[in-house]
Amino acid sequence: KKYESYSAVLVSGAIAIMYFITYSAYSFYDLIPQTMAFLLMVVFTGFTVVAALNYNRQVIAHIGLVGAYAVPFLLSEDSGKVAVLFSYMAIINIGILVIAFRKYWKPLYYSSFGLTWLMYFSWYVSKYQTSEHLGLALTFLSIFFITFYLMFLVFKLLQKEKFEIADVLLLLANSFIFYGIGYAILSGHPTGKQLLGLFTLCNAIIHF
């Protein structure tokens, strides 16, 4: 208790290292099976959420969760396991969503929001192939959109707080990114072109 700040940094650093080891062991070296890797990540994410709330410090969530994004981003070796990468990111984002029920830590939301969409867009621009990745791209696009949509809403709605301009801009940015990339993905597919009107209508209904 005398060294709470120092302890918080050690805990968050340890969490980031555990993400690093698990992702590397599965994705780069095939030392552990996929199921074990994801179970471990779920455990780490759960521990990080509990630790961040108990310490009541953003630094744990930032280094432990957001810091974990650096693992695949910095160590990418074109393994092609994009589904694993996006699932990994989704687990981390869901952990941040759980924190959002209790805390409104804007820097944490900004970091996860920016890193997630940056990594997704980078993959879409450089690696996306309609014939191979259509279903995967739309699935994770929707998962990320819904996760951030809820992340920006739950605390405000539960606490009945007024939305500020920054909150509205974040919601709009999330919506425009989802609609823009989704429109581009569908327009590049023969059947998808015929669904653009329906896709637009669904977006309108959600925001209405």
C-alpha cells in the first residue's frame, strides 16, 4: 500500500508482457494451440479490468490493454493470420467496454479507438482481397463498430450525464468510419453492390 503508484506500473507492465508472450507463442512460433492462446488472453483481459478498477488508475488499463496493441503492430511478419489479429483486438476492446460501465476514461477510449481503426484500415488498404476476406472484413468491421458504439454510450446513459461535443464527435467518427469502409467493401463485390441501399438504410435506422 505504501507504493501503490509503483505497484500499478509493475502490474500494467506485467500484463502487457503476458499479452506479448501469448501472442508471439501462438502466432509466430506455434508453441501453443489457438484455443489456449485465446483463453489466456481472456484471462489477462479480465485480470486487467479488475486491476484497473481496483487501483482506480488509468495507467493500468492504458499500459495493460492499449499497450497490448503494440504486440502485433510492431512484430508483424506477414503471417496472414488476420482473423487471429482482429480477434485479439476484439478481446482487448471488450475489456475496455467492461471498464466503460464503471469509468469514463476518455484517453483510454481515444487510444483504443485510434489504434483499432488505424490497424484495420492499414490492413484493408494493403492486404484486403474481396475473394478471400469479404466475410471476415464485414464481421470484424461490425464487431469493432458495435463495441465502440457501446463504449461511448454506456457510461453516459447509466450515469445520465449530458453528452459533450467531444462525445458526439467520437460517436460520429465511429459511425462514418463504419459506413465508409462498409460501403467500400460492398461496392467492390458483385452481390454487395446490390445491397448498398439496404446497408445505408440499416445505418440510418440504427442512428435514428
